[in-house]
Amino acid sequence: MMNKVTKTACALAVLTATSTSVMAESIDIKVIGTITPAACKPALSGGGTIDYGVISPASLQKDTFTVLEEKQVDFSITCDAPAKVAVHAIGVKADTVTDFVKNGGGYDTFKGQLFQTKSVNVTGLGKSDSGKKIGGYGIRLVPDSYTVDGKSSSLLVRKNSSDKWSNQVFDNGSLFNVSSKNHLLTWAEKGGTTPIAFKTVAGKLAVQAYITQTSALDLTKPVNLDGLTTLELIYL
């Protein structure tokens, strides 16, 4: 009987000592990391510069705007893994636009015709050294020119985040919207309305500029066109 009691007491002593040792110290282990979307890179031929070269004052109209030719460059997006990506344009010098109809919430509308289309939304060409507004330009993705991973595609548009995507692209693929500056464009399978993931998309980007009436400019000095638009890639 004595031996049985002794063994039980020893067992309790060991259990108590083990419990006290575990509670004495602690250390946390954190498991962290970041899952990032595929890296996508846009590219424009010519380094993204649309150059109208030397423009003769004699070719410009004195009392109304003069529309210049449309110019197109290659535009592509390359991703290191399939990703759904949209394009968003920011007209950096929108406050220098001329010859427009004022809109609320979005970009202003040109009074004339660009891209063979009326009511195109535009941004500004900057100001001359004498502080005069020079004109404006529209910018668009040429709808039928794009391939997605080598296959024909449809261009999609969405004015606001609450809107549905549509392949009814207005203004021949304009990157500027009359009602919202949250305007996005992306791509779908041909005839589709759902954005698709891709590794490569390629097609044409077009710009068409206009110069305001020369009577509003000081042409005794050089006037340098100074338009600037930032293209942002938005992961969907």
C-alpha cells in the first residue's frame, strides 16, 4: 500500500513541473507573404510621342479652328502571366483645351469633328510662351485593330465602376468620356461583353489634334504643341 501511494505522488509532481515549464515563456510565429497580380507593361511605338512637325501658319485658319491629320501609333500591353487589365487615360492639361462645349464631370466636347465623328471629347495642347491656349486633341483606341493573344477581339467600355461593360464603343474608341473621368476600356473575345485575361494585346492608338483660331495666338514667336496624356493600366 505504501508503494502505491508513493508512485502516485511522484506522478503528480512530474505533471506539475511539466505544466509550469510550458507556461513560463512564449514566442509568436507569423506566416506572411503577398500575392501580386501579373506584371503588365504598356508600350507605344515612337516612345509615345505624336509629332506634328513644323506647321506653317499659312495652313491655319484665322477665325476658326484648324483640324490636323489623324496620326496612329502601335500600342501594346504585355503581361508575364494572364491578367485582366483595363486602360484609363488622364488628360494632364485638360484645363487648356479650346473650342469646346463644356461638360459636367467629364472631359469637354470639341465643337468640330475628329476621327470622322462629331462630339468627340478632348483635352488640351497646353499654352504658348505668351500664355495663350493652343488647341486640343482627342485620343482613341482603334476598335477593330486589336488582337488578344493573337486572336481578334472586341473593345469594351465602362463609364463608371457601377456600370456594366459594353462593346458598344462610342466616339470610335475615345479614351475620354463626357460624363465621367473614371472611364475604362478593355478587351473581350470577339462579340463578347466580358473582360478576358491575356498575356498580350496589340493594336493601334490614334490621336487627332486641332489648333485654335490664329487670331487668338501670338504667331510672331514659335508656338509649341505641348499635349500630355497619361495612360494607366488598371487591374480588374
